[in-house]
Amino acid sequence: MKWSKFGRNALATVVSLGMGLGITACSRDYVVAFLYVASSGSSTGLINAYEVDYQVGALVQMPTSPVDTGFRNPVAIAATSNGKFVYVVHRDDSKIVEYAVGTDGKLYGQNSYDAIGGTYPVALSVTPDNKFVYVLNTYQSGYSPASVGPGSISVFKITSDTDGSLTAQPSLTVKIGNNPVGVVTSTYNNFVYVVEQDGNANSKNLLGFSHDANGALTTLPGTTLGNNSTTFTSGYYSGVTASAIVEDPRSRFLYVTDRDSSQVIGYTLGSTGVPALISSSPWSTGLRPLAATVDPRGYYLYVANYSANNVSAFVIDQATGALTGSAASSSTSVGTGPQSITIEPALGKYMFTANFLDNTTSGLQLDSHNGSLKSIQNTPFATSSRPSAAVAVANGAHATQTVNP
């Protein structure tokens, strides 16, 4: 695509990727990671770009921020595991925009893509090996807000680790049920999990797939993809209204938040990938949980509660996946309407929430000994209108934390 479609702010950043490479290592030693927060309140989307301070986790907005994406209503953002590329999904224009991440953390616009195989995309996940991107679409081809119907999963292939460009695989599109909202790809297995809000599925809105070397999806035992007229899509129990999904970094446990019951449901994942309910599940969260994340070591689960304006923290039992701690009354306050939550992957101790209703980003610091949270210096931080999604990548000056399987 042509650079002009990214808007004036993006054009300012696309001077030369080499300029980003020229920044000195000394100036970067105090930056542990870069945080990108997408905002949907303007006529076109904006991405707020911040440096994360190494010592206290405070955010410093980059001079070229915010970046104009050129398309409407960005609702999801994801990065490759090597931190080199960021992808942003725009619901209203059915577009995915690709950015390269400079060594200075600035975003350099690369390409835009249509959400092939569906429209109104709402979520995406990059496989940890940086080979495929799976995009959830609200509607299959032939459906729209004027003719409401089921959704789909679009498959994109990433060209290489050094070229984040995407190639759509339209023949691999999978038709699923109504109102898909979340997708996650396994770290150590070729599994993909999706949650929907399909009232016809009898609370079985967790779907499981495996993918092959070409990215093609095959349903796991217990997942049925219907024709949406006589047989409806159905999977594994997921509560009343599934709202978010996250997997632990060792691919042992899976967690789904239930928005309307204010709870989180846990599953173990065996060699087959079929989710099995943890016996002590579910566990109570704050009101209306909409997002969740697990710290890079896999010890703690955190849930952002949209209507409670706080984050619930849980300790993950490393043997069973069961959760303990964090009653709603002891959750940590953040801004108003936290809609997205992310943890920087370098130190794994600074957490950020995108607060949709008060146009801020909140910062919290994790205690590595017990998972408790405290507010970081100068939080909350100003963000463009209606921040909707956030992702953090490690600064190349600091080693990214690794987790052994």
C-alpha cells in the first residue's frame, strides 16, 4: 500500500528504518520495553507508542506518537515473538495493518491487508514461531450488520522472520459460530483456541483446533462446526458469555473469562490439546472481566475487570493449574473501563491496561514472589481517545525472558 494511507503522523515515522537503527545503545539501556496502545476514538485509528522505563516502569511517550493507522476502529493488536513486527486489526474497515518495530521502538508502516474470508475482524493471534496469523472475523462472507450471521477464522502466512509481510490463505478460511471474540495459539503445540458468544451453543463456546505446517486448521475432538441452520457450532463449556482467552506460556493450562458471570474458568491441556475442566474451576473475578494475561514465567494470571475498574491477580498452581488468591475486594484499582491488559516480556514485571472510558493507560508492577500488584510511578498515563488494545515488546538492548517447556 502507499504510505499516504497511514496518515501524516505515520508518514513522519517512515523516513528511514536506518534512522531507527542508528540510535545509541547507551540511550536505550534505560528502556526495558516498548508499549503500543491502539485507540479507536478518532475518525481513523491511532497507536500511542511509549518507552517503558527499566527501573520503575513509567511510560514516556515517543515524539512521533500517536501514529495514524489510516483505518477506522482498531480493536486488537499483536506482535511477533521476536518483537520485530506489530499487526493491528481494524474492525470497521476490515483491515489489518503491519508495522515494523525499529530499534528505537518507533513504528514503521509496511503494508495493509483485507480480512480475507470475512468482515469486521475483532481479534488476532500470531503463532509463537512467527509463521502464521489467525484473524477472527465477526461475519463470514455473505453476512454483515444488515444481515447478521456467523463468523470465520482467516489464515495469513508470515513471509519470514525478517519480513513481516502477510500472505492471505483464502482456501484455509474456517467458518465458525456467532460473535467470535478471542483467539490464542499455543507456544509449544500446534493448537489454536477460539471463544465465541454464540447463544445457540449451550454455553459451549470454546473451540479447539490443531494446525498443520501450512496453517490449515482441523477441529479437535469435541469441537463441531455446524452449518448454522440445522447444526450449530459447539465446543467445550465456557460459562455464560466468554469474553477473553489466554494460555500459560508452557502450554499446560488454558483460561477463559466469563463476562456476565464475573468469573474465570480453567482447563488443563494434555497431548491431544482437548481442554479438560479443572475441578475447582471457576473462580470469581471483579465485575465484567474483558481481558486476561499470564506473566512470562507462567506463575500468575491477571484479569482486567471492565466494570470494576480493577485487575484481579491469581496464583497458578504449577501442578494442577488451579487458581488461588485475589478476591474481588482485594483487586488493584486501575483506570475506568480496562479493556486490554499486557505485560512487557523483557523483565516480566510491568503490566499495563488500556482504559477505554477515561482515555488512560494504567501501569502496575508485579511482585515476583507472590504476584501482588502495586501502581507504578506517575500512573495513569494519558492516551488518545478510547484506548482499545495494548501490546508490549522487549527492547533489543535487554534479553527477552525465556520459559522452558
